[in-house]
Amino acid sequence: MTIFHGMNTNASALTANRFKMDVVSSNLANADTTRAQLNEDGEWEPYRRKLVSTEPRDANFNSFLQKSMNRSSNPGSGVRVRSIEEDQSPFEQVYNPSHPDSDENGYVQMPNVDPLKEMLDLMSTSRSYEANVTALNASKGMLMKSLEIGR
């Protein structure tokens, strides 16, 4: 473990949180988009909500095996974005016969984006981002104090 290990860990979390905030912002921006992508049948379908999943940066069996064999107290090496997945929940059906994308019964398929859920995700991710900034600043402060000891 190096002197900058904590800073690198926080930096990886900041990057992952920033990416998640970008995806949530994209979801909110497309909450009313009824023609986003073509499905298998060649028909337009509404925007599907995107979900970000993260994992530890060293998430393979060999790294966990080495840690357990060494019995070291290595705290990990940060996080990374594992994947961006589309939410497969059904689209919302809204009655609006004057909409250009309405079907023969007057219903429009709207995206499966719930602005309330997205705002909660955004607030949660923002708080996590702030906590990582605070931890990064604390690490920086400790390193600066240790340099002052040498004077």
C-alpha cells in the first residue's frame, strides 16, 4: 500500500459517481422521449431507463484468494463501473389520442423513467460524491501535516 492509496481509492469512487450522475441526468432528459430506439421488429420504442452498476476494481477470484492467503489488511483498490443496463420494466401507457405516436386506441407508450426515482438516485449519488471529496480532502490534509513534521 502506498502513501497515495487512499487518494486513488477516492478518485475512483469520484469517477464512478460522476458517471452515474451523467446517466441519471440522461434519464431525466429523456423522460418524455417516445421515439428513442428501434426494437427487433423495426418499430420505434420509447427511451428505456439506464442503470449503472459498479463493482470493486479488483473483483476477480485470484485477487480475493491472494488477499486471504496473505491475510493482509489491504483495504481494496477502489471501484469501477461494471456495466450500463437498460431497465426492462414495462413502458407506461398514457391515453392521449392527439399525440403523433398514439396507437389505434389512443394510448401512447411513455418511457419507463420515473422522475422521482431519478431525483432520489441523483441526490444519493451526489451525497456519495461529497463524502468522497471530504475523505479525499482529509487524506490530503494528513499528508500535508506529515510534510510539516519534517521541517
